[in-house]
Amino acid sequence: MIVLHGLLGSARNWLSTGRDLTKNHHVLALDARNHGRSPHAPLMNYEVMVDDLVAWMDAHGLAKATIVGHSMGGKTAMQLACRHGGRVERLVVVDIAPKDYSWAAHRAEFAAMTELDLGSLSSRAEAELRFEARVPHLGTRKFLATNLARREHGPWHWAINLPVLSEALPVLEKNCLKPGDHFAGPTLFVLGGRSRYAEPSDHALIRKHFPAARIEVIADSGHNPHMDRREEFVRLVVGNG
């Protein structure tokens, strides 16, 4: 099972859920390019992220795997399944739909990160306070601050490639699929009932591209059902296998 995180996330976001999934699968959580510990690169779109994943699978001798993708990672997983269906044993998409997005909140978050004066920053907690004017939700501020890193006693820096991701945001928000893209293999969509990323009106669109899709909504979860309702999420993913 290969797990793909969302925008501004990393493999670390899946430590707890991944550990639970290891009871039934061999779980490999990857950092996307320009995120976490992966290399920075000037190009950022779904085509290159799919190419990265295929190349990684080839390098590790994996002909096929269950692919789990959340948000941006879910879009990468969907495109992989539709363009390289033979590499996907089973597809699990977490709280995202094959459609265009345009979120003012994302732009506010990127603006807050870009404006942050790293030279005067003393801690992640201080960064969270400085984000407050643009990012009202405490959990989101903490999430953004996880992308700050530093060497021992050194200055803070962004682990993500912030300039490239900022420039690529309009591309990453767009639908990752073409009208004819299609994957007929076993597919599970796990959606958050309190999230606006995938709504009931999107179910027909999901099944247009993924006719075998089973759609499960965790009613009391937001955009991160793998964290908000971890046990139920794991049960759904394992139960679909």
C-alpha cells in the first residue's frame, strides 16, 4: 500500500493511520516532490507527480500496489489509476473529487507563509501566532507550521519549496482528469461529511470516471478523515479489501 499526502503535507501526517494499516498491509508513505524530505524541483503538476510515482515503483520493483491518496495525493492517485491502470491493485481516494477547485483559504495560507520573516522567528509557536491575521483556524496554523525546519541552533527555513508551490497552486487546484479518463478497478472514496471538498453532487462525476467506486461518507469528519476519525477510516479501507 502506497500512501500519498495532500498539499503542504508530508508522509509524517500518516504515521498513526499508517501504523494501523500495517496490520493488514505493508505500508509505504511517500513525500511528494517539493514536500517533506523529497527533492525540490521547478515543475509541479499532476503529470510529473504521477511520473515520479511510477519511477519510484519501478526503482523498488513494485509492479502493482494499492494506492491511497488524500487531497492533492488523491488527485495524483486518480490520474495514476486512469493513465497507468495496470499499476493499481486498488484505489483509495480520500476527500477529493475529480473537479476544479478554487479556494480563497489556500491563497491566504500561502500569503501568510510567504510573509513570515524567518530571520526573526524563534519557534513554530511564534509562527502560528503570526499566521493568525490571515489564517483563523488554529489547527490549520499548526499544520502550516509543521513545514518549518531548522538545523540545530540554526535559522528556520521552509522544508517545502514554497515559491514553486505558490506558483503551481492554480494548476494543482484544477481537475486532474480528462473527460475520457477511466479506471474500472476496485475503488473506494472516503469523504468527510463536514468537508466541502467532495459533496453529494459529485458522486455521479466520481462514478463517471470510476464506475466500480464505493463511496463512503464519514459524517462527523472534516477534510482529514484519516485523522479526524482514524479508526472508522481504517475499518473502511481494510474492509474494502
